[in-house]
Amino acid sequence: MNADRVFIVDDDELILKALARVLELSGYETRCFLRPADALAAIEAEAPVVVISDYMMPSMDGVAFLKAARARFPAAVRILCTAAEDFRVALQAVNAGEVFRIISKPWHQQELLTTVSQAAEAARLRIENERLTAEVHRQNGQLKEINTRLEQMVQQRTQALLEGLIAALDYRDAETQWHSRRVSLYARRLAHQLGMEEPALTVIEHGALLHDIGKIGVRDRVLLKPGPLTGEEWTEMKRHPELGWALLQRVDYLRPASAIVLQHQEKWDGSGYPSGLGGEEIVIGARIFHVVDTLDAITSDRPYRRSRPFAEAREEIVRCRGTQFDPRVVDAFVAVPPEDWERIRLDVETVAVLSADLAESPPHLEDLDLAGARA
């Protein structure tokens, strides 16, 4: 193991030799300097553990030197060795030079060795603390990177899960295919108009996207029945918000959106279901959904009627302000430029066309880029 290196700075060569002899006999490696400037020039390259300096020196006093040494190489522990029994000097040394100890001249040999030993130990502890701190920062950086990658994987897989759930519902209820995708983007736009930010925007988008997911639990003979539902069948259909809520409770990432799914059929005036909530008892995401769901219902084709213009949808939503819809949400809806709603609709229609083309002409296996999947 290498010996601890000690710098000794004194303008008296006899004192330098005496201090060096005592320390070397105790196992320290010493470097002696008659001029403080020479010690400063070597301190970074030679990295001493301890620096011992005289106070009264012609070119630079010990306090100024130790202050400069601290700036150049703060890892070294500094000791002032002086014959000046002056409290002012000692205080100046401690405050300006961060001096570990002050040794008086002439020194007591055991006191000198004990002080230097304690200073070397303090330096080692400081270095070890800095090493451990750096290691913790490095590991924290690695942990943050790992967590980021895991979060990205969770989001990617959750998005795949979302798409799978919506596709499953689309296959069962083709009448409203792409409806969920439109209203999810409409809901996000309207939430943004209301001044909402992340993560609330994504929660509302997910809630709107999955609002009808509970219909997966409704029997085909009820869900796909072309004519009016019987009382019993209507009771079963009205369970789909609760079924959807229960389904999302099992997916941590989607649980925040479950309240929107549960309440998406509630109305501002309390006439909705399943709980007959009214006003601000209904979560804001569900109140936003009510408006954009009506927008999409009116402006989309259905088997029993053709779509109607945006102006008619807007008129109907304004007419129901304060009864079916939250007035504040309606006001925000009216403030959104009509071209924003049209752009969203066109974007979804483009995706729908591309998806239909892909379904009719799926790519051959050799055309697929599988390198990323294997990586």
C-alpha cells in the first residue's frame, strides 16, 4: 500500500528537514518546499493527502497559501504550523484556509504525529465519501435510465393492450367502428381548451377511448339486436359502464381513466345512469366526454340516419347547455375553432382507410422488418 504523501512548506530549510524526518520515520512520504509557489505548482499533479505550512513566509503567508491550496486541490487536509501565538491568525486560518489543525512551534512530536494521522484519516474519509457519493449518483443515473426504459415498455404494451381492447369491441360492434378513436381525440382537444395539462389529458383520452369497453361483457343478442331492447335487455345494456370500470381496475396504468368509463352515461341534470349523478358529482373527464360524444354521434353516419353538419351538432350541444351538459364545458367547446374538429375527424378517417387497405392486402413475411422485433 502506498504511503500517504505530505507536503511541507516552510522558508526555513532546517525546519523542513526536521519535520520531514519525524514524518518519514512514521511511514509518511514527504515533499518539502521552501517557496509556497512551488508547492502550488505541484499540488494537483502529486495529490498530497496532507499539507503542512508555516505562517510567516516572505513571499506568501501561510493563510494565503492554504487558501490557494484549497482552491487548487481541496481534497488535501491543511495544517498550519506557526510560532505566532495570535488568536487572530488562528481565526483567519480557520475561516479563510479551512485549516484542520494549528500546530505551534516548537512542536511536540507526539502531538505532531497524532495531528497528521488524524488529518490523513480525515482526507481518506472525505475521498471515500466522494467516491461513494459519485457511485450513488452513477447508480441513480443507471436506475433512472432503467426505470425510463421500463416505463416506455409499459406504455408501449399498454398501448397495444388498448388497441387490442378497442379492436375486440370494434369486431363485435362494427356500427360504431372508429367512434372511440374520434371521441378520444375530441375529448383531449376539449380538455386542452379547458386549460388541462398532462397527465390529465392522457387520462381523459384513455377514458374516452375505452368508454364502451364494458360492452364486451354484453351478450351479442342484446348488443347487436337491430330493434328496440326489452326492459330486461335494457337493464343488461346499462351495466356496461360498471363492467368497463371493473375491467380497468385490473390494469394499473388505466385505473385513473376508470371513473370516466363508469360515469360516461351520467348527465348534468342527473337523468343518466348507472348512479344518477348530477352536476360536479360527475368527474370532469366524463362531462367532457358527454359533449364530444354528442358531436360525434350527430356528425357520423348511422344505419338508421345520415350524418348531419357540424353546425347542427353545435346548435344541439348549445341547446342542451345546463341540462344534459356542463355549461362550462359547452362554453369551451364553442370556443374551439370548427376546423380543429374537422382536422381530427379527417386524421382518423385517414387511419381507417390505411387500416382497411392493410387488412385487404397484408404484407408478406419477407417484407416485414423483423430486426427490431428480434433486438
